[in-house]
Amino acid sequence: MKSDEQHQLLLSVPALEDIWFELHREGDACDVIVRMDDGNVYTASFVTIDYLYRQMALNYEMTKQIPDTPAVRYAAIDTGHVIVESLDKDTIEDTLDNLLALDVFESYFVRVTDDDEPEAARTTNGGRRATQEVAAVVISDVLLVQQ
């Protein structure tokens, strides 16, 4: 690849513009919303090992109360989660940098913006429009923003 082509490729890769964190009440998980310089917004949950243990304990207590269900400790993670040692700002930012550098960012983050959807739609694509609106409200009105 020529040097000009390499430079052009680097320029086309979106970079982080803004990062918002919302720490969960329990202190073992954090929602992270990222806006890239191309305007797209992504979200994922960052969790610690303590979060996984807590989920396992909650499921254990729940299954103990349901007849004919064996009580077992487990955690079933259904959305994008990134497991980190701690939820401090540096760890999250460094993890984001690594995910981008390794070109796996979009494997773990869910894109909540979609430019080709009509503005009037409330929910399309299985609720993605609603998710985009929720992310916009969270960014502008809800979060105690830590940037």
C-alpha cells in the first residue's frame, strides 16, 4: 500500500469525540455512550467481576423461589458488555482506545444512531429508533456527565 493510501485510510477511521459515563447504583457497572467524530453514537455496558458475581447471586436466589427449578448460580449476558478490572475513567478510556486500535469496537458497542431512518418513525428496525431517542435524551438531559 502506498503512503498516500495509508494516510487516506487512517483519515477515514472515525475517532472518539465525546464519552459519557453513567455509573449504576451498585457501583459495579457503568453505561458508556460514545459519540464518534462522524456523528454516530454507540453504547455498551462496562462491568466488573463483582457485577457478574452479583448477577449470579440474583439468579440463584430467583431460581430457589421457583418450583421445579434447580437453584444455580449463573449470569446470562444478552447485550454488549465489556468486562474491566475497574470502572475508573482512565480504564474505560484506555479500553475504548484499545477496542478501536484492534478494530473490534463495533463488535462490542451497539450503534444507536441511524441516519437513513425517517424522522417521524417512533420504532423501526426492532426499536432502534426508540433506542436512538433514548440515547439522545440520556446524553442531553439525564446523565451527570463525566467527560
